Amino acid sequence: MRKVYFCLKSYPQSFNNLLIIFMIVHTQAIVLSAIKYNEKSLIVKCYTLSEGIKTYFVPSAFSSKKSQQKIAYFLPLTLLEIVANHKNKGNMEYFKEIKVDAPYFTIASDIVKSTIVLFLSEVLSSSIKEEEQNEELFTFLRTSFLWLDTHDDVANFHLIFLVELSKYLGLFPDNNNDNLPFFDVKEGMFVSYLGLESLDEYQTLLFKHLLELKYDTDKNIFKGTERQVLLKTLLDYYAYHLDGFKKPKSLEILKEIFS
């Protein structure tokens, strides 16, 4: 859902008839991060359906009796429906109204799922930069997180998610020659020789299997150690191909969960 209203404010002549234009936007949004600012406020980064990445300032988030309810809106990857003021001047925006768009039922109480969510929220914060609409990417994210919430076999979810996300970021590996024995992480393609940035034959075989998976594939297709190899491969791949990509701080926790 996307509704945009244009508002104009004019000021008296003492302000040289300054005219300020801002939009009141009604859109779906996905919370990527929420950072405490001073003692009472939050800075919230969202991926919105209407305009991609947006950052919002939430004053007095910790200063009222309803603080816990308000803060709950900004847990990682929460699906929101918001009404917000967008001035689009590169500064932080402000919410006017917030409500949960589609509630999660299992993520908060499931340690595996909540760890995956924390990890993926960091990945998304580091990999998506665009302030522009991308309805296909938004739909992929929303659909994926709802799938995670409603299924039990999620051991490979984060790996498949990273592969699928690479398609929307323009990073999907070139698999035209997937009969070749090695995958070059830096070049993003399968090759016939073992180079400095190549996976060995065993690692490449695992990677080929991963590229074929969907969310509902049997979770037992990989062992714990194999998931670790694949996770390292994917994060190295993202780091090579995305400027400024940082490995998530929650990586070690995720490794512990799937060890």
C-alpha cells in the first residue's frame, strides 16, 4: 500500500516567504535497525515499499508508560504499516502513525529464528543503500520473513535467503558454466582452475547444491560444518561485491546456533 500526500507550508515575510514542501507517505515498511539516541529517543532505519531505505527519528521512545509497546514496533525485521512525514532532504524523517502490518507468532520465542532475524537485519542494513522504490525486493523480503515465522525447518533459511537476495542486488553468481569444478568468489563465476580466490572442489560442490535450493528443501541436506563453509563463502562473496559491506556482529552467535 502506498499513498502520498503533498503538503506545503509558507512562512511570513520575515522568513523571505520560504516555502517548505514535504510528503505525508502511507506505506509498508520493514525495520532494519533501531539505535538508542541519548536516553529517550531512537533512530530507526527501515526499508520502505514506497522509497527504499529511510531513517526515522523517534523522540521520547523511552519516556512514557507505553514505552515497551512503542519499542516493540522497532524490533529487527518487524513488518510495519506507517504514515510518515518525508522531506527527502537527506535528513531523518518522522513517523505520524505506526501499526504492525503482519505480526510474527514464533520468531520472538524461538532462539534459532530470532538469531537468524538479528543476523539478516544486519546483512540488510549493510547491503541495501538505495532510497528508491523496489517493489520486487520489498515483496521478496516480506514473503521470506513470513515464511520463516510459519515454518519449523529453517536450518538453511539464512543461506538460501542470502543467495536469493543476491539476485535483487545484482550479485547472483554466473552459473552458465556450473559444470566447471571451481567457483571464483571474486569473479563470481565457475572456472576450470583453482585460483587464489577460488573455492576448492568440495566447497564448490556444496555451493552448487545451495544455488539449487528453495526454502522448503529438506533441511538435512547439509551438515553443520557444511553450513559454516557456505556461510563464510556467502559473506566473503558479499564483501567482495558490495562496497562498505560489513560482516554482522551477530555472526558468532549464528555459528553457535548452527554448530
